[in-house]
Amino acid sequence: MLNFFKKITGTIILGAVVSAAPLLVNAEMPPKPDGFPERPITMIVPFGPGGGSDQMGRSISGPMSDAMGVPIQVINKPGGGGRAAIPDFMSAPADGYTLLQFSDDVFTHYPAGRIKENPTVDWTPIGLANIVFSQIYMNTDDDRFTDWESFVAYAKNNKVTVANVSHKGSMELISISKIEEVAGIKTQQISYDKPAERYAALIGKHVDVLFEQPSDVSSFLDSGRIKPILTILRDRPAAFPDVASLSDIGLNWEPLLRVRGIFVHGSVPQERKAYLEAAMKKAYETEEFQAFLEKKFMTAIKSYSSSNEATEIINNMIDTYRKAYKELGIN
């Protein structure tokens, strides 16, 4: 499997992932190309309110709006594991006034044939804004298990459920399949498109564990209502030194990461793409957005990538998923 992980992370030293993020330079905005933009911009988020995609979209839309001098309206369009938003995005004029916030889910849909649009041909990424690892969480009040080892012991004798955003060939299901194999357990995946529903499922004990990113559930971590029992990284990051990692459970595998950024239609004029890329970069460099990244555990891995870098990463991820589908027999 092609290892794109090492292309976008820093150096792993003593079990901690060291950020490779560049120094912030607060670059000035270039002149507006032919007055663009001169009216509000729409950003479509393909998942419901409250989740990581929504948080990222809303957190960067304010600084981007300030950089460009026009409002950005964020609209949620959940459904189909991120696919429901695509028709609205594709039917909008290719003028740069409609953006699509995206996550790596779209990179699973394309090689699986669930969408026809090529993410780096029909669309253009103007950049990546965050890259984060995943974890498996339990309800802190659950007395059936307390950590990964006791969860595995419980799962070997009981049916266990996992709440996530799962579809055939998703990052979640591929990761879970690798973990199940090495742990010698089987789990039932319960899919929720709306983040609030899957978080409520764990808090309400309707599922046994949750597959999610720490950035998405930071408020629940802060309140102590949930806790991680497995970090899906090769080694333990500094933020979670007491939580088992893949190396701890004997899984020698480069994990798949959650990647989020912004697309414009591929036919948008190049000068407008460049201007939007500059606005996103400037927004990323603001203290406001950096504070968001810090609070959401998004500084362990290099989060920002330019349009060209993002294109390379996305193409590598598509190739990675194609190879994973072949290995797992997923059509």
C-alpha cells in the first residue's frame, strides 16, 4: 500500500508525532482579480452541524471572509457519506462563488465508483486545512471495560457495536478491519451521517464504542464524558501518552488519516483559484485558526498544504484506497 502518511507527517520520535508545520508568515493578500469576489461566497459542508467538517468549515470561513472582504455563508448538506452535497456543488456556476468543504471520504467514493467526478480534475483543492488521526472511544461511565485490553476481552465473548460514519470502503471500515484482524474480534458498525447522533449514541450507551477524531469530540473529552482507549497511530502522540497505539496492539500498519480542505470547481478561472488559495492560506495563519487547531489536537501533524501539495496528497490517497480495496476484495 502506498504510504502517503510519511509525506504529510513530521518525524516520529520517541512515540510522539512532531509537527512539521511551517512557520507562519502572515502573507499579504494579492490584488483582487477583476474585482473578484464582490459578493458573498457559499461554502457547502457535506456533513451535519457539530462534526469535524462543520467545525473546520466554520472556523476557517470567518478568517477567509476577513481576508477577502466578503461574507462566506456556510451551508450544511449531509447525506450519503458526503455525497449528497455534490449535486448542489456541481450545479452551481463555476465562478468561484461556491466552495465545497471536503474530507477524505470523497477520496474513497471516487475509486469505489460511487461518484464520477475526479477530485483533482473536475475539482481543484485550494488547500488542506487540517489532518488528524482517529481514536476509538468509550463512555467513561461504562463498567464493562476500562481500556483497549479489557474491551478486546469483552468483545471476544460479546457482540459489540461501533458508531461511525461508515460506508463500504471508508477510512473507518478499512481501519476497523485491520484492528479486528490483529485483535481477533468482530464488531458491528452503526453508521450515522449526523455527528450529534453518533455522539449521543455513545453517551446514551446505545453503542459500545465510537470511532472518531479527537478534534471532533474535544468537548466530550474536556468534560470527561468519554475517553479514548485506542489511538490509531503507529506510536502514542504526546497528547495521549497513556492510550494504547497500533504498535502497542501489534499492528504494523500505516494508518489512514482524516484530511479536510476546500474545493472549487475545476473550471473556475485560474486567477480566482489562486486568489482563493491565498485567502485560505492567510486564514490558516491567523491566531484565531491556529488556536482552533491547538484546541482540537490538530497540531501533531502538519495541517496546511497548498493547492499543488493537496493535489499530490489527494492523488496518492486515491491510489492508496484503490490498492486497499484490491487487498480487501472491495469492489
